[in-house]
Amino acid sequence: MRNINDKDIEIDLGSGALLPKRSDIPARFKWKLEDIYPDDSTWETDFRSVKKRLPEIASYSGRLGESEKTMLQCFMLRDEISVMLGKLIVYANMKSHEDTADSKYQGPVNRVSSLAVEMSAASSFITPEILSIPEEKLRKFIESPSLRDYSFNLKELLRQKEHVLSNPEETLLAKAGDMAGTSDNVFSMLTNADMKFDSIKNEKGEKVEMSEERAVSYLRSRKRSVRKAAFESLYKPYCDMKNTLGATFDGMLKTSKFYAGARKYSSPLEAALDSDNIPVSVYKKLVDTLESSLTPLHRYLEVRKRVLKLKDLHMYDLYTPLVKDPFKEIPWSEAKEMMFRALQPLGSEYLSIVREGLESGWADVFPNKGKRSGAYSWGSYATHPYIMMNYTNNLNDVSTLVHEMGHSMHSYYSRRKQPYPTADYCIFTAEVASTTNEVLFLNDLIAETKNKKKQLYLLNRRLENIRTTVYRQTMFASFESEVHSRAAAGEDTTPDALQALWYELNRKYYGPDIIIDEPLKMEWARIPHFYNPFYVYQYATGFSAATALAHRILNNGAAARDQYLEFLSMGGSDYPIKLLKNAGVDMSSPKPVKEVVRIFTETLDEMEKLL
């Protein structure tokens, strides 16, 4: 790794032997958390303030039915405290993510997590008390202009009334929240801070230190021995910790089962989907549609095996491009320009906000020693959006930037237009915003090149996007549905059983022309989203909806763009299925998913013509 100074345009992280220290990263490549709190002491002041004010909420207990004014006062107090709590949570967690090996911020993370549980407990009386108000009177409250900002959420309470418990029961569930998150916390610390990966030799024969991100990056290597070594390095610690990871996974399954049962749902799946009023049929149609459309995926793997000239296709052969990467070593400055060009169809206002955000400290760009793995968009109602990256100068990372910017812009538009009660959008629509950006990005790249090798590479990338985001995430969804059903029925969910199920699903989805390498049976233990049950299917539905929306924007111009920007501005002010219908796509139908399968097939046809 070369020396880093503030004059450097970029940082060489892809081939260096060591990850840089946090202090070696120039300030302009780091996010500005001081925009939230200028220092830790200010955070502590707000922490004490929130803790001190929690009893104020309890003063409204037993009074919510008195009048619309009393209910509004309670809601406004709760929201004011919640906004401050959101800032506390975001700041403490993002500080800890800068270097997970530094325990300095783990204390604040734990403290604010407990404070959030206290907040939940302090306000737990609100929902059951609202539902104890005579329905006729409550409906008058809902129609009151003074409670307009809360009307949608109040209507939602009525819809979910049968799943709301008594005041003491809700308080008890709220207090259990801290314990319920233990499995996720253990998994996160184990895989982000404690897990060590064996070093490997890169394409030049140099020994390089491994992390989760680097191993995944090396799985794209053109040199088979490198990607095989990266595969083995990546999965070895997961295999070594099979029983520990099995225990954390089992804790998550038990937690999911407990909460679904406590709230009188027939299954954890129904419980997870009902929070956004998503019909279970949407989930099942996704799985059924994809599992009846596996032939194009099997055909793609046949092509992959033939183009790579392999006698046997292994799981570590899935991620390397079929042609040499013409976009390798993309500097951060160029990545931004590529994104700006691709997002032009979204209009000048959208682009100006994106540019200003990156100039003013939204993004934390490069990996450093101890930094949390992966990428995300975060923030709170009282902050601008933040983007965590682990940028390593390749096209995949540029696409990740485009994806996370989609999340951030969704947050920006929603918080700008919506009041706090309806500003938060659900994951079902969140993945639409991020993936619409990705579809526009790839379409732009394909349209602007006439070079055959670049065309092949980009067409392959589109196939990979659909394989990993639609087919693969649907396989994950199928896995989740099965393991939660087994747990609910008291059936076998041991690590050995999970490994066997994972093998069966990979064999089903990927077909006969690939070898399911033994370490891959532990892949289920690598997926952090499994600790947020029934989350991943939304990547597949989101991609399908995004593909439809992106094509509408490109084909219909300003009218479709304005509809889309209005969708971004609606936040959580209506049910996601309805919001998407207003934007022009119906996810209650299998049509958008079938359309993605069609695009996959046509892209494969086009690529084969060029081979």
C-alpha cells in the first residue's frame, strides 16, 4: 500500500498487503458525523435529556381518549423524543462502524440500544390505549384536521387491532426487545470484529490480507487459483464456527416464532408481511414464478462453463466476468461522474442534490482496518443521509454507490416532504428506489458503448444482476420460508439440517452443470439479512418493480420521471403496493417478475450472438 495524503486523488486498496488505519484516510473521503453531533459530550447531553424525558410520556397514560388535543400532545411529545433518539442511535452506531475493533463506541451503542428499549416500553401503552377508545370516537379523531399527520398510522392500528395486545402485555414485549436482539448482535460482532480470514496470494503471487470485502472481490478474479483460494479463505471461519453460528441462527428463529405467536399470527411469514400490509400471496407468487422459470438460469450456467473453458464449473466460478473487466481500477472521481451521467433521466434537481451530498460529507468512501463490512445508507429524520462504502476501485463498487445513493435520495425526498409520522418508508419500497438507480446505471453503460468486449461484459453484468438479485434472493426467500416453518413446527433446524437444505436449494436453482463445493453449505451462516426475517425477498420484488419503473422513465420521459419522484416523496404515507401502483407498477401481479425473466432470456440471447 502506498502512502496516503490529502493530495491523493485515490487510494490503492485492491492490491495492497495491508488495510490502512482510519487515521490514514483523508478527511474528504470520510462522512461528517459532526453534522449530527460536534463531539461526544453533546451526544451525552442529548442522551441524558432523552432518558430524563421518558417519564413525560407516561403522564398521558389513561388520557388519550380525552380529546383530540390530548392525543396530539402525546404524539408530538413522543415524536420529539423519538427524533432525538434517532440521532443518538445513528451517531453511536456509525461511530462504532468506523473501527469495530475499537471498543470505545461499543459502550454508547449498547447504552442507546437499551435506551431505545426503554423508550419503547415507556410508550407501549399508546397503541393498546388508542384501540380501547370506542371505534366510532376513534374514527372521528382520525378525521380530525389536527391529527391529519397521524391519520394513516391510526387507520393502520385499526386494521391490525387483533394483533395488538393489552397494555401490560405490550409493555412486557417492549422490555424483551433488548434480549431479542442478542442473536443479531452476537452474529455481527463475531463476523465483523472477531472473525479472521486466512491470507491468500493474489494474481501476482503476493501474499495479501483478507477481509470479507476483499475475499468477495477476489472471487471475481480472472485467475481460477486466486478465486478458489478466496473462496476457501472466505468460508473457512464459517465452517470452523458452524455450531456457534448455528446457535445464533437458532436464537433468531426462536425469537421470530415467539413474536409471531405472541401477536396471534399464523406464521412468522404472515407476521413479517402484515406490518406493511403485503399479501402473503406476493411472497409465494415470487417464489413460484421464479422456481417455474429456472431453465434460463440453467442455460446461463451452461454458457458460463463453455466460455470459461472449464471441465467442471464450481461455485467459486460464478462471479468472475466472462470477459476481462474493461472497467477495472475505476478511481472514485470517475465513479461519481459515471453515476451523474446515468442518473440524468431523473432530472436536474435530483442530480444537483446528489452532487451536493457527496461534496458535503454524506459518504464514507474507503475501507480501513476494523471498518464494518459492506455498504449501507442511513441517517435519521433530523440528519442528512449517510452512505457507508468500502470502495475498492471496481465497477461493482460503482454500482454499489449508485444503489446506496438511491436509498439516500429516497430518504432525502421523503423527509423533505413528509412529516415525521409518515417519513419512514418500508423496505419493500426502499429497494425499488435503490435498484431503479442501478437499472438506469447499467442501461446507460450498455447504451454508450459499441465495443464488443465491453458489450459482452455489460450484458454479462446484467445477467449477473438478475441472477444475484432476483434468482439468488428468491432462493434465500425459499430457504427462509422453509426454516421458519420448520422452527414453528418444532422440526430439525440444526446446522447439519440447514446445510442439507442449503445444498438442496442450490442444486435446484443452479442445476446439474455446477459442483456445489462443500464449504458453500455454510453460506446460509454468512447472510446478515436473515437476522431480519423475510427481508431478502424484497430485493427480488424491488428489482422487478425497479426494472419496470426505469423503463417507464426512459421511454415516457418527464411525466414518468415526475411520477417516480412523487413516489420517492411519499415515504410511508400509504401501503407500498398502492404507492407502487400510483408510480405505474402492480406488484400484486406476477407480471413484473415474469418481465425480468424475459429480459434475462433476451440478454442471454444477445450475449450468445456476440460470443
